[in-house]
Amino acid sequence: MMEEDYPEPEEFDETDFDKTKGRKLKVLCVRCEGKTNHTVLQSVIRNISENYMNWSGTYEVIQCLGCESISFREEIYFSELAEPWPGGSNGIEVSLYPKRTEHTRPQKPTYHAPPTVRKIYKEVIDCYNNESYILCAAGLRAMVEGICASKGIKKGKVEITLEDETKQTKTLTNIQGKISGLFEQGYLTKDHSDILHEHRFLGNEAVHELSSPTPEELNIAIDILEHTLEALFNLPRQAIDLKNHRSRRKNKT
């Protein structure tokens, strides 16, 4: 019996430019905290077929039609991943960069904070969004250190409990002392400085014990530090701007 002849599969390697340009998509926005309409600004599509396998990659620069932020979308199809039965995979995987999920946090404006603090804050948000939770907690601790350094805080008084359970006040130069120093120098209220100590505990557990905090813990911790940045850097600058506007208005009258 003669073996049946099967035709050789067609092999190709093709590249198309801007084939999907102008296409509208609904994807998670990197800033809008939800799915929004996006448009494709530029695209490159690769289609490859060899050895009975098909692969294609669509790479798109996309822009949110709301906040106008620009990001990157990758859509990969591989025939070997397709599962031809109900509920099976269609062989397509979509990725967005910067990486984002339903819980992605956008980076808030920190224009008036010192450059070092802004840099640490950006890295903290990147770590959170990339699920690097231990590094995120360590970054929050470093951010508190950076805030203290920007205000010239090098020490502060801390009440400690001795072995005989008596209490004694000591001046410390570690991060615990510096956080208390923010209150002593009038930058924060006592309640606000006490809240920042939770960041110290969170950071200590991450750095010294390699203990990963939960996303919920980090989400709250980031909220607190964003309010701290607002109180220490943005509000004072806005108060100066308001005073200047009032002064100019009075001079005109």
C-alpha cells in the first residue's frame, strides 16, 4: 500500500506596518483606574508559519482617549496553545506595558516634592503594580527616610520601655527617632507621625524578615504616604500661590 502524499505546508515570514493604526480598543488605562477607550497610534505585525505551526505577534503603541496617556499593547497568537474544544484557549495572550491589573495604582503628581523623594515614590508605585510586594514595603520605608532627610530631620525623642517596665525618653537617630522628629519640628501632627511608624514596622518586616505584606496593607500604606506628601510639600506650595494671587489682586485694586 502506497503512503498517501501530503502537501508541504506553506511557510512564510511577513511583517506589516500600521495595519491596525486608528483601531479603537477598550483596555485598562495606566492612569484612569479603569477600562477606557484607546486608539492605536502605531503598530507592527509579524506573521510566521513553519513546520506546521503558526505564530503571530501584534505590537501596538496605544493612547487613552481620556487622559491621553501612551502605553504599549502586545498580542501574541501561537497555534500550539490553541485548544479546539468548548471553553478551550484560543491561543491568544495579551499583555499591556506598563503592567497593570484591576488594582493598578496610578502615580499621583508630586511636583513639589524633592527629586529623591519623587524617584523613590515612582519606584514604590512600580513595585506595587508589578506585584513586587517586599520591595514595595522596603521602598515605603526608604521613602519615609527620604522625607525626613529632605526636612533636615536627623533625630527625635522616643519613649521606650525598659526591662523593669518603666518608661524612659531617649533621643534616637534611627528612623523611629526621625519620624518623631517630624512631629517635634512641627511638620506633622502627633497622630500623623504615629501613623508613619506603621510604615517603619512594615519596612522592617520586609527587609529583615523577608515577610511579604498583603496588597491591601500596601494599598493603605501608599495612601498614607501620598497624604503625607500632600501635607508636607503640595499644600504649603499651594498656600504660597494663594497668598501671591491675593496679594496681586489687592495691588490691582
